[in-house]
Amino acid sequence: MKQFFSVHDIPSLSEAVKTALECKANPFQNENLGKHKVMGLVFLNPSLRTRMSTQKAAMHLGMQVMIMNMTSDGWALETKDGVVMDGNTAEHIKEAAAVMGEYCDILGLRSFPGLKDATEDYSEELFSKFTQYCGKPVVSLESATRHPLQSFTDLLTIIEKGDYLFDESKKQYVPQGKKPKVVLTWAPHVKALPQAVPNSFAEWMIQAEKEGLLDFVITHPEGYGLSEEFTQGARVTTNQREALQEADFVYVKNWSSYENYGQITCTDPSWMLTLDHLKETNQAKVMHCLPVRRDLVIAAEVLDSEHAIVIEEAGNRVWAAQAVLQEMLKNK
């Protein structure tokens, strides 16, 4: 594995989840794999769970970790080619990424979109050039369009909390009884947020549905459809109550409009998930990537109830990251 950027970098979802759960059961089973290796974590935006979980995962594998917060510790990066750098940028990504590659064996990069220009954001120029010039395996710690470590964790959590058995002959998880229904629902927010998490979640759940692991539905208000690149094949409805019927897992997330790029076109508070909404479900477990704004995105009564598994979900970030890093180290 030379990069971890999307679900397409995972040959088998079931085997990846199995590896992550094995890491969880025995965190130090491969503690010498990363001995004398260095993990570099590069942040252009804030992070709590991604930073701490990936750092812990690397440490479980015996790696040393170096962290760069580019907004405070590094120079402003230029990504465009053929420009005279007489503005605010002080270092070109060609040199910066190459130098980081000299210092590190694996690199992780986190950046957010500008939410001004969809074509620019969805080109993923920063990630593609960073990967091109650093010369080392790269893990996405979130980008303009995806958050694969989060989505890997989400699938891991669904399988762990659901009723599944691993079929050794087929090398995949098999639901015992009916396949769980997983619903991605939009929620209101006061800020325009990226589509990265819902894009990525949809991409992973659609693949999981193809592999027979679950049934997947997306629900959002009019004008909040995600890019078809990430939702092709998914069932989508603007009727939240209908979508929630008999749901086993409800994944709550706000995102700004893709159609009216980066804009907030709906603030309807009825989309906030409450205990009343959950009456429509099959005692659904409620998920969110965190951080979450209480009583805006999800009602506090839900977060404080037995429905919420957001803390366990966040804890599983370690094991998803460890499974990815372990695979990269094995191939070095």
C-alpha cells in the first residue's frame, strides 16, 4: 500500500476490518514492525481525534512520530507551478514535500477545502502534489473531498456493534439475520462545513453494500445532494422520517451545499436528530465523527442516551489507523 486516500485503496473491506479488530485485541502484536521508522503528521488544519489516534497507532507499531502544524510551525505553501512567488507563500510544495520525505518513512497530511471553488477543491491538487514530491507512502488525514480513516473507523464500528461473523472460507463478514440498515442524515449547522466526511462515508457504505454487508440510505434536504462521484448507486431521499424507518445505525453529519457550492441553503431545525426521530428506527445506534454541536446537530438527549456510540466510534480511530500503517510498513 503506497497511499491511503479512499476506499479504492483497500482490496477487501472485511479483511481490513478484521485486521483492525485484531489490532484492537492485541495492540502490540507488531510493535517491532516500525522500529527505527518515523511517521510524519502534517496538519494544515486543526485536529484532535485524527492527530491523537494516528500518533497512538504509530507508537503501537514502534514508530517515532513527528508532528508539523503548518499554520504555526511551517512556511505558507505554494502549490501552483510556474508562478513568481512574490506573494504570501514562502515555500513551494515541491521542496517542502521532498524534504519531509527525507525525514520520514510514512507521511500523513490533513487539509480542508476553501469552499469557494468546487473545481479547485475537488481537484485535490495539494494531495496529489504532496504524494508526487515526497516520495514516501502517504496517508490522508482528511482532504477536501474525503476522510478515509474516519470512514474505515465507521465501518469497523458498524461491524463490531452489529451481528456479524467472519466467514473464513469467503474471507468476509456475514450479517447474522437481516443486513443492518445504515442511514446517513444531514443535520443543521451554523457554519458551512466540507463534504469530505459524508462523501467518504457514502463511498465506503456503498462499497460495503455491494459486498453484502449492509443496506444504505442517504437523506438530506433539497439542494444538499452530494457529488455523484460519491453517491452513485445509493438510495437518496429528502424525506428524513421515511429514511429513518427501521434504521439500525444513524450517521449524523452536516455539510454545505455541493450544488450551490459551499453555501448554507437550509437551517431547518427539524433535521436535528432527537429521541423522537429515533422512535422510527430499530433502536438505532447513533454515530458522528465529532466534534458535534449539542442541541444543534444532535440533541443532547440523544448524545447522553444509550443510542449514542460516538465515544466508542472515536476510540476505534486508533485501530483503523493502525491497520493502515501496519500494511504500509509490511510492504516497505
